[in-house]
Amino acid sequence: MSSTTEVQNQEPNQEPPKETTNAEQKEEAKEAQGEEKDAAKEEVKVEEKTEEKKEEKKEEKKEEEKVQKKEEKKDQNKESWKDFIYNPRTGEFLGRTASSWGLIFLFYLIFYGFLAGMFTLTMWVMLQTLDDNVPRHQDRLANPGLVVRPLGFEISYNRSDPTKYNPYVQQLHDFLQKYNDSIQEGNDLCMVGEYTDQDEQPKKKVCQFKRSALRLCSGLPDTSFGYAEGQPCIIVKMNRVIGLKPQGDPYINCTSKRNTPLQMLYFPPEGRLDKMFFPYYGKNAHPDYVQPLVAVKLLLTKEDYNVEQTVECKVEGTNLRNNDERDKNMGRVTFRVKVLQ
């Protein structure tokens, strides 16, 4: 009995150690699991680090490769540029061999030579249709205009001050130099009132127009052309037109634009433009040609001084137009004169 009681007494005392061992086992298992997790995390970190190192190495390799490629490209560019200028291996200059360059130059020589020949031929054919003396088309000046000397459409001066009118006087002297009698005596005497036709003559003769025919406005008896006395001379001439043969009896007529008429003198008499000075054959065929002139002397009085006088001159007595409103200088000219005292 005692043994059984001891056994019974021992059995309850032995049960608690079993419970402690299970708890320890659980804790150990938990610890083991934690350790395994930590180990796994460490392994993951190690793997990540290794992968990062691998990626860094790859990037370094890529950068090194890029640098190498750039250097290689630079070297290639230098070599290719040198080879483009002159390649010693193939003997090419600027990408072509000597024979290739020779063929190109030969082609362009023939090509541009052909173009030059075509241009020369067409110019020669065109020039054969032209006349050296007469323009092919001259419809711009079917009717000539009138111009005056001194130059300018407004003449104003003080007759008591020579410095004011001397420029006008000098212009007239210079203009009339080629009309000097000594020069005109070398020209031909032509038939008055008749056209001087000389189409068949290679050398055209020139009809005389002597400066002395302008008389008081010739600058010979009065070197001031009347400017000093307050009665100035104005020279009117008609523009040259090749082949022009005005019909009728052309003359210059001047009128003042005021209520009372202005007295004037004309030289040659009646302002005639004799037909013997027509036609004109051009600068080449007629180099010494002189145009007929008409001088108009304005007989101003004291009442006319300090007042601007407007004068209009027209070519009349012929078929030439003088009333075209679109062209104020066709067959006519207008100028203003103001003499101060």
C-alpha cells in the first residue's frame, strides 16, 4: 500500500515538468522561426545588395562603352574627314578619283560651251533685225515735247544784282556755243521750206543754224540776253524725234496767262521752225545735227516787275499735237518769270 501511495504521490508531482517542456518547445520553435525569418531577410538583403552591385557594374560598363564609342566616333570622324579630302588608299580627292573629276570638268565644259554658243547665236540673229541708226519701236515719242533754256520752269532774279541773273546768262552762252557762226559755216546750206531727205546717203549733211539768227537774243549784241534791262530772253526748242517730218509750216507761239497780253519778240521772225531741219536720222547717222531754235524776248514794263508772269509756248501750224491733258509737255511748255527791281 505504501508503494502504491508513493506512486500515487509521485505521479501528480511529475506532471508539471511535462507542461514546462511543451512551452519551452513552443518558444524554441518561435525563436527558431524568428531566426529563420531573420536569416531569410538577411539573405534577401544580401541578394539585393549583390543585385545593386551588379547593376552598378552594368551601368559603369555602359558608361565606359559610351565613352569608348564617342572616342571611336571622334577618331572615325577625323579619319573620314581626312579620307574625304584625300584618301591615300584609293587616291580619291573630295570623294572622286582624278579620272572622275576629269570627266565632270569635260561634261560641264561642253555643256556651258553649248549654252554660250546658243546665247551668242540668238543674240546675233536678233541684232541682224535691228538698225544701228533707227530704233525698231519709237511709239513713245510720236509727238515731240518742248523744252526751254535756261533750264528750269521758274526764272526769278533781281535785275539790279548781276549775281542773281549771271547763272541764267552763263547757261545760255554755254548752250549756244555749238551754234556759233564760225562752227555753223562748216555745215551745209539747205533749201528753205523743204525737207532735207537723205535716206540713201550714208553720211548725212547738217543744215546751218547760225547763232546770229537769234539777233537780240543771240548774246552777241547784248551779252546779258536782256536780263540786265529786265527783258529776258527764253530759248525754246523741240525735242528730237527720228524720222519726224512735221506737216504744214510749224512755228512757236507764246501767250501769257493774264488778262492783258504780254508783248514779245520772236527770233527767227514769227518763231518759225523751218522744215529744212527735218527729218532727223539719229545720233549715229546724224552726229553733228543741230536743232532749230526759237528765242522769245519778253518785253516787260515797270508795271510787270515784281509780279510773276506765267507764259505758255506751243508748236502750231502743223499736225503735231499740243493739247494732250495727260502730257503737259507734248507740243507745249509752260514757264514762269519774275523780275525784281
